[in-house]
Amino acid sequence: MAEFHAPQDVYTGRGCRKAVGDSVTKLGGSRALVVTDPHVIASAAAQDVLELLENAGIATIQYDGVIAEPTVEMVEAGLKVFHSFNSDIVIGLGGGSPMDAAKAIAVRAVSANSSLPKLEGANKVQTGRPPLICLSTTAGTGAEVTPFSIITDEERDVKMLISSLELLPDVSFSDPALADTAPLRPSIYAGVDALTHAIEAYVSRKAQPITDDLALSAIRRISASIVRACSEDYDEEARDDMTFASMQAGMAFANSSVALVHGMARPIGAVFHLPHGLCNSILLQSVMAFSLGSAPQRYASIADALGCEVGGLDSITAANCGIDKVREITEILAVPTLSQTGADLDLFERSVVKMAEDAIASGSPGNNPRIATIDEITELYRQNY
């Protein structure tokens, strides 16, 4: 038996945000907390969303304190704004960070006695939440269609994964127009993040036919569009394809889970305070190479979806062509190594074994085709420093 979960309403396509007012009304909302960040709230697209809500008779208050990857402190600050305004609905407007924060605020709104660290892990949220809508302003995280929230607990220096169907938004909007003003470098990391989601969803031990189709379709779209979408030259078609592919990849991994790349990426982000998409970008090629021998046909199918000429090739050779294609994409997009980000070598050496332990503890590596030991994960980290 396989289960598949998605928001009850999924809006896609340029301009779909115009349905946001009606969606709030249908969910019974009238006083909305809009969770966002300073860059997004200053954009014309975000102001348009606020105007759409106002025209629909929805009172709003904005919390734009998600200034980086969300932390427990940011969530608690947003929760105070929610209660001070007597909010009855939460709207996440932004990339993965504001949307993750919005999800956490929503579940905390009715979990007054459950701190976020107590909700870490799978299915710990049992108290419900107010209605939740997410509008994505990046083509990458897919958070608008997933039941996950990643929040940093700075006291423990840990990126917590909170997983529960209560975190799945009621309504999602994947409107490419909202991503048009996203800065170039975050757009690149978001794009490779989406590619990682799709690849890991397809090779996950929890993959199923629905997620397979979504993942391969996302890989095809991303491979054909990511370089054009992340260029200084505006390409509307490529950006539209990336937004749709990000949503597809989000639905895929929301139901089949991610694997070793994500398990390793979270500790890097926690220790070095790097964006999640960048951490995935750093690791993707080497983890594919490490894993392909345990699922060669799966990786060969990924190579085909990436646009490689695999006809007549055996599965291992085809799979390696796929890795070469990913390397080509990340080189064109100038994805750095960990050392090139400025990550301190001494801190890396002090932290690398603990990062490997935390990666395994997250559970994601258990979905990988090849199960990695702590020593193997440590070596993979070293390859990417």
C-alpha cells in the first residue's frame, strides 16, 4: 500500500496568486498573519498579494522577521504577532524559510505547551492548527506542497526536521511571477535544491509510481530550464518551467521522502549557517556517485530524464552520464565547494564526525539506495570540503 498527500487546493501558473483572497475566505479566515522576509515584502509581487487580500476584505498583519534560515526564536516572535492580532489564518509568503516558519507558527498557535524541540521528528504534532496557505516566491524548495518544516534550534546547534500532515498547507500557490524578483544566487541554489528533491524522491526506498512520474517530469523540466532560468537574461518560459518543476519535485519527495543528500545537508547548514539549497548543491554529485551501484537502473533513468544520450549504454555507464550532466549544470551555475563558501577548516575538522552522526540520526539516509556508515559519510563530507 502507498499513500499520497497534497494540499486540498493546488494553484499553478503565472497569475494564480489572484485566487488567494477567495481561498482565505473559503477557509473561514478574516484576520491573516502573513509570514515573510524583508526582501520579499518589499517586492511588487508581495505588495500585490497584500492588495488582493485587502480587496477580499481580509485584514492582515505582516511578520517579516524571517531574516535567514528560520530559528526557534523567529518562530516564537511570529507566534506573538499571531496572537496579538487575534489571527485566524496563517499565510506563508516567500521561499522555504518563511514557509517553514509559517508552518511552525501555525502548529505552535494551538500547541502552547509544546515547544518546537518537543515536536521534532515524525508525527509529533497532535493538536491541529489554524488554516494555512503557502505562496512560493522561489523555484526550488517545494515547501508549499510538503508536510515538513526545518527549524534551527540554536541552543543545540541542530536543524530540526518536523514532519506531520498538520504541516501540509490547505492551499498552495506556485506562481512564477512571485519568483521573478528573487536574487540570482539564491535562485541558483533553489533550482539545484529542486533537482536534488526530484532525484532523491526517485531513488528513495519509499518511492512509488505517482512519485516516480512526478520526479522524472521535474528532472526533465529542470534540466532543460535551470541554466536559462538562472541567467541574467530574463526567460519567462524557463522560469515558469522551474516553478512548476519545483512544485512537482516537492510533491514527489513529500510522499517518498528524501535520502542521503538531505540527511548530510542539514548538519552542514546548522554548523556553518549556510542556506539549505547550497548545502544540497555541494553534496549532490558525490552522493549520486556513492549510491549509483545500488540502484543503477534508477540512476540510468535519471540520466535519460536529464537529457543524456543513453541508448545502447549499460545502466552503470548511463548512470555515470547522469552524474556528468549534474556536474556540468553545477559548474555552469558556479556552485562552490564547502571550503569556497569560507567554511572554517578547523571547525569542519572538529564537527565532521558529529555531522555524520547527526545525518544518520535524521533518518533520511535510511531511504538511500546505498546505506552509508558514519565513516563513509565522513569521507563524503571530506570530498566536498
